[in-house]
Amino acid sequence: MDVNYTVKEPTRQQGAKNRRQWLNTPENSKLVFRRELLESADSIALKTERSVAPIREQDGVLFESGKSFSELGIHEQICEILKSKFQIRNPTFIQQQAIPRILKGEDIIIKAQTGSGKTLAFLLPILTKLFTDYQQRGPSSFKRDEWASKVLIVSPTKELAMQSEMVAASLLSRTVMVSGSLTGAISRDKEKASLRKGITVISGTPGRIHDHLNQTACFKLTHIQAIVLDECDQLISHGFSSALQTILSHAREANPKVQVVLASATADRRVLDFIRSSVREAIPVGDLFSTNQAAIQPEAGLTKAVTPVSLDQRFCIVPSKMRLALLISTLAFETAKAAESKTNIRVLVFAETKDVCTLLNEILMRLSEAEMSEDHFILAKVFHLHGSLSVEDRQVVWHRFLESGGVLVATDVAARGLNLGSGTASSGLFGVDLVIQFEAPSSCEQYVHRVGRAGRMGQRGRSILFLLESEADLVPLLGSYGIGLTATPVDALAERVLEYRKPIRLMERVQTKVEELIANDKELRRMAVQAFSMYIRGYSMKSSDVRHVFNLKSLHLGHIAKGFGLSEAPSKVLEEFRPSKRQIKQARMERLAQVHGVKMKDKRSHRLKTKFDVSERDNRPVFKG
């Protein structure tokens, strides 16, 4: 029996006090009573795991009582490391499903929401088998070359590979076995030296691993036991299928029974095709598989997306000219609320391009540094993260953000591969508090990984998706993938801000302040023009599943420009990027010269030759007598 409680929104005529009470009223519309649980204790105790699992998943119960890592078969030494270094005592739902199957040596596909513990789900059982083998052989029989390249973890990005290597290094810290990475972060010679010494658990990117297999004589998969394809959908979609097939063929030549584990939050049809062609029959494990016996067939359930059940997902239809002002106003409310309660808040703002990310970072930093001023809107530190930064710089920025809290403006490089904490509670193991998508994602899959930065490991999280009026069709499209979003009107979101901060017209004041900043600063204006230009150029460059939602002709370019803090007309703004007639002619001549294989004539060749030019060219007297 479903019982819904709704509270009618008071009108403006009923007064601000009633409206504040309504805004602070907890949402009870999703309150559900289950008749099947209103039974005696004896009857509930007789329920089978198959009958209880659907209720547990629907309610978001990630931890199952009565189960521990040791009861699942994990080595006691690893269990102690989990308690001391990671502060983890109980396995998550996906770990309880995956660990027994991996311990049996089965090939599996782990499909689970981001932040549910997939990395530990495959590392713990694989390392347990290594620990057990090491104890049976005895320390005296340990030879580093025989324990080299036992486990290979393939990841699509350097950050994700480094994350897996850090977790493996922590779990192997009390043994003679070592872990290492092959990502290109260091020189090839240094990686060769590490391989020559012997690395038990190798984590790397497919291109670098493939390169070492072909070029490094000491890198052999003679003793390989398990291969993990982490974020396998990204590996395949980025064109690494041939490299993965080569890696798998090298492994099977050395060990025909090598175990293969695939892990991702959005396994789809491309993964199925790869499995049929390159991997032996794999058993799906995880969300959408655990309670449905028909889902054991690989064709079932892979097209549905999985997001954390503890995540409150909302969307807001924003006027294009007020998008930046609404973002700043929302951040002003969230940071002021955290400052008043003396708590750290972590807000992650996603932008599509590096140029938009850089502009937002610069504006927010100036508003956060204006202390002792009426323009001090952002009461927190501001960071930025994009693909042009080095791997080391990304890691430094990420951990500073986790430790101190604040606002991080990032591109989709932060959607995957950057672990939210190094394993300790103080470093933010459970992720960010709020995810704001300033621009719509380029695909439904990308949406899943963006919001997966919040609501990790069963903790509460929030996400807000900013959409233009012409992009409203993205909501039902996400719903078709099993992603449910709740609408939040701009008025409601803005009034929360306006109630908390004075003066009342905060959004208009913010917009005016931003336009003044951009108009009075040439460098900031150049950044705004560049961000606007890149936004227009890349607006329709989305994946095929969402491309029909983003129509450039439906945009009001004047309002879009205002949303980037530009008060001029778009034609005047884009004029700065429009090449002149001379530049167009020069480019055309260069293309023709390149096609016909001739060199461009020097400008001086068009003027008349003098006797001096002729003599200099031929290096002889002008007249031969």
C-alpha cells in the first residue's frame, strides 16, 4: 500500500512566514508502507534471500546484516588493513555478490552504481587468492620473477589507473608483493626498470600496456592469473578494442584459464559485442541482475543506467540569460549555510569545455576573494580542474578540494577516474555533497558518471541539472534509461537564496556585478568571449542518443551571451573570432599550395628586380662582357 502525503504550496498573499515553513517542510511524497513487512517476526525470518533482495535494493540498503569480509572468504590480513586504513568493516551489496564468484575463478561483469565499491569488489578476492598462494608456498620460496605480472588492471584514464594502484598498494603494504602503474606519467625507461624488478599487481592504460608488451622484453604475462577491465564501456568506446584483444591474447597464450573481470556503471551493448568476440561466457553481477533470474542472460538489463539510491536528483529549467547568476546565487546560499553551521561543504560544478571551466573559476574566485565587501558572495575556496592540467596537478587539486572543502569547477575529467579520497575518513571517502551541472551532459552515460561523484557508499548526496527551455526533452530521455529526476522551479530555488541573503534582488545584483567585472577587465572579457564561442561551436556535438535534444537554431544567442556575462550583441562578440578577408585569402592560398606541393611565394617576389638583386642571386657580375 502506497501512501502519499503532499503539502500545498502557500501563495504569496499568505505571507512570507508560511512560505518559509513550506520550504523547510521535509518531502514526504515518497513515503511508502510495505504490507509484506507488516508480519510477525517468525514469518519474516522464514523469508528467502531471493524474496528479500528486491525490497532491499528498492530501499537502497547497501549493507547486509550478518555478513562480513571474513565470512565472504577474504583473507584476515586484508580485513585488518580494511579496518585500519580504510575504516571499512562491512561489505557493500555489490561486494557481497561479486566476491564469492571471483574467488571461484568465474569470469564476471560487475555492473553497479558509481561509488558502490567496485574497485574493492574485484581487488579483495583477487588479492586474497594471491595471499593464500603465498602462504601455501611459504616465504622462503618467494622469487620476484615468479610473482611478477600476476594481476593486470586495465583502465581508460591515467587517473583511474593510479587510483587502482594506490588501493592495491595499501592492501599489499604488509607483504613482499608490490604494485605499480604503466600510464605514461613517468618515462618508459623508468617503467621498464620497475618491470625488470618485478611488479605483482600492474595497473595501467591500454595503450601503454600494449606498447610495453611489444617493446619491453622483460614484460611477460607468463604468470598472469587475472585481468580486470575497469570502466570497460569507456575502454571500448574510446577505440581500445584492438589493444584489449591483443592484451587478452597474450594472457591466454601464457594461461588459457586466466580470469577476466569487467567492471563499469554503464555496461551496454558495445560491451556485449566485445564479450562475445573476445571474452568467454561471463556472468553478469550487480544491480539489475541480482534479483532477476532472467537477467543472468547477458542481453537483459544492460541498457538501464544505475545511479546511487541515496542521491536526490533534481533538474531546473533555467532562463539562458540568468544561468550564471543562478549558479552564483545557489553557491552563495550553500556556502553561507555551511559557514553558519561551521561545516565543510564540497560542491562540484561541471562544465563541458575547458574555456567555460576557466571562466567560471575566474569569476567565482574573484567573488570569493572579495572579503569585507558587499560582493563577497562565495564563502568558500574555489578550485578548477580540466584536461590541460598535468596528472600530478589534477591529483593535488582534487585532494586539496577534498580536505578543505569548497567549490570545484571541472570538466568531465572529474566524472571518472578521480577517487574521492585515498581511503581515510578524513580525506572524504564518501564524496561530494552537491553536484551542479552548469551545462547539460553530452550523453546519458556521462550524466550517470557526473552524479556518481555524490551519494557514494550509501551517503546522502544531491545533484542539480541546469537545463535550458529547449533542452527539457532530456528529462524523459533520462527517464527511459531508468533515471528519475524531480523538477525544481527557478522561483523556488531563487527564493531560498533570496530569503537567506540580502538585498532581495540578489540574482539581478549578481548579474550586474558579473557584467561589470567582464566589461572592466580585458583578460576576463577575452575569456568570456572564448567560452561563449566554444559553447556555440560545440553545442550540437553530442552523442547520438541525445543529439536531437540540442538544436542550435532553438537558442537565443543574445540571451546565451548574457548568460556568460557579455552585454554586447552576439554578432559583435563573434566578430573578434571572425577572420578578415586577408586572412581568408592567405589560408586559401596555403591550402592550394599544400595540395599542389609547391611553396608559397615570398612577398618580395612580386616587386621588380634590381641589378643588385640579380647580382646577389646569381653571385656573379650583372653583365658578362
